[in-house]
Amino acid sequence: MKTIIKNSLNKSISYLAYRDLVKQLAEANSNTGNEKTEALADYTKLNDRRMKRWDKTIKITSESLSKIKTFKEPITWLVITESWCGDAAHVMPVINKVAELNDNIDLKVVLRDENPELMDAFLTNGNKAIPKLIILDNNTGDVLNTYGPRPSEATNYVSRFKAKHGALTPEFKEDLQHWYNTNKGQNIIDDLTDVLCELEPSVCQ
């Protein structure tokens, strides 16, 4: 496992490099991943606009800010994603915003289809769901925790709908986008803060 993670880290890029990549692909009418389609290219364009907006507008409360800045253990946040993923467009900017607030958090980004062994090691209910955040101890290389693909409230929302209807509909997916826009990343911030508190309980005392 550590070898797989190390190999992926060697291929990783920064969030800013990822944003530049998505922007270039959007302008070229293309997308990341093994499959190149017009639909995925269109999602990439939409996600580029979404991330640009979130990068500028995400707000973090003073309470969350204090907890995030208190965290002292050096860790790496390795995120698996793709340009066309709708959830990633909302989640990635928040992950980056939180990581920017603490020098002990080193954010790295890799693409799912370029790292199949890594993705297969971190499935969600047997699925290659993204974005997937893998939290690593910089000193030992151990996996401390994972997060994703969706924030906790959205995960519950999706689970309830699937239990009742069996599968997600286009209408539900649109509703989910409205939820992200209304929540403004606050559930993700709370989730990530909780993860930091689990790793270092003094953060929340």
C-alpha cells in the first residue's frame, strides 16, 4: 500500500496546477480521464466555472479557522479526482481553502484514471467514487483517515434517495447541485475540521 501511495505522490500536482489543467482542458473542449466525450468536456467547462466561483467566495467561520490553525501534526492530503466530476467541483476548492490555512497540511492532487491501483485501494462501497481524500502521516506514511466523495449531509441525502428510489435521477442530481450552492461549503468545512479533531483531539478542546 505504501508503495502505491508513494508512486501516486510522485505523480501528484498542486491544487493550483490542477486548476490550471482544468482551465486549459475547458478551453480546449476536452477533459481528464481515459474517456473523452463531449458530455465530459461540457462538465469540465461547467466545473471550471464552479471552482473559479468557489475559490473566490468560500467563507470560513472564526471558530473553524481557530481549530484549523491549531492543528500541529504534519500531514499530506492526497486527493483523487477528475475534471468532469460534479461533486469534486464543489468539494475540491473547500479542501484547498482549509489546507491553505495550515502549513502542516500539504495538499496534493492525482487523477483517478492515471492511478488505478490507488483508486482500487480506496473504493467507496465498491465504487470508484471521487473526489476521495486520503490523509497521510508525513512521518510514517500511514493512512490516518479518508474523506469523501461527498460531505456528510450530502451523503445522507443521497443514501435516503437511493433507498427509496433505487438510483439517482437527473432531477435529484440537479437538486444536489442546489444543495451545494445553498450550503456554500460549510458542511465540508465542518467535516474536515472534525477529521482534524479526531487526529488531534486538543484542536477541539
